[in-house]
Amino acid sequence: MKILIFIFLAISQMALAQYTNTFFLGGGIGYNDNKDVDDFSAERVSTFTASPNIGFFLNNNLAIGAGYEHSYQKTTYTYTSPNSREIYTNYEQGFSIFARHYWFFEPKFGLIATLQGNFLFGASFDETNTKTQTNTYRNRNVSLMPGIVFFLTRRLGVELNVNLLNYSYYVQKSNANDKDIKEGFSLIGNSSLPLGQIGFRYYLLKK
């Protein structure tokens, strides 16, 4: 049994060693669609995110990187009495920095833990009749995202990452210069963020 464990660890280290001092390019997309309905109204919130990024392996299993963040959120309220509808949208963009740890169990499969900080700026609009800006805001948040990676080839990996824990500091400024500050933690399933992201990484191996 000890011999088998030793062989397993040796193979894992062989898989890891090739990524030291390696750059990677990639990104991810996420989508979330929540709907809440009662007898008189319905609320639907749809969120889309996209995040291209670049990273670098400091050693066999630790990488750092930075990326561009973009998100779009649409909230629709539908009322039955009287019969009407309201539409509100948020547009957000900014940049991120991250650190991630890899655990490779074999050359084609591994686990990931990512700690990411986002620095975002956005604007909100009322699009019920005409598109009218209602406020601007900035959002600073930190996310902990576990995930899995599967390597289609030595250089191309496909990932699934989950937004497990998020801390956000949100400052909103209305057109009348009124300021509203919100901060706090959210767990998976209790945030307007997509539950996860599907992404890919292309590893710029030297050989």
C-alpha cells in the first residue's frame, strides 16, 4: 500500500513540475437566473459575467494573476394588479487580482482554490420606458472559489469554479449625490453573483 501511495505521489509531482515558471491565458463566463413569484408580482434577476485573465506559476502548485471583469444584470418586476412591468439594469467593469492553489491527482485532473479580489465600477439604469441612469457605484469584493480542472491536452485545461464565499464593500451614489454604503458576506446561493463560472486556461509550456 505504501508503495502504491509513493507511486501515486511521484506521478502527481511529475505532472506538476512542468508548470513551474509557466504563464497561462484564459478566462471564464458565468450566468445566474433567479425568479421569485407570489400572487401579485414576480421578480426575475439575470446576471452574466465574463472575466479574461492572465497568470503565472510561482512554483509547482501556486499561481498568481490579474484579469478584466465585466458583468451585466437585469432585474424585471412584473405586476398583475395593475398589469405592469418595470426593468432595471446594472453594467459593471473593472479589474481583478488573484492567487490560486492547484492539487494535481493525475496529469489530466486536479482541484483548485482561488482567492480573488475585484475592483469594480458600475452604473444602474431604469429601462422601464426609456433608458435613464439612476446612480453610479463602486464595488470592492473578495471571493473564495473552489473548483476542478480537467486537461484536454497538456496545454489546455477546462475549469468549473464555484463562488463559495464573498465579501463585498459597495458604495452607491445617486444622481442627487446621495450616498449609500453596503458591506457584508454572502455564501453560495445567497448572492446575486453567478453560482459558478465555466472557463478555460491555455498554459504556455516551453516544451
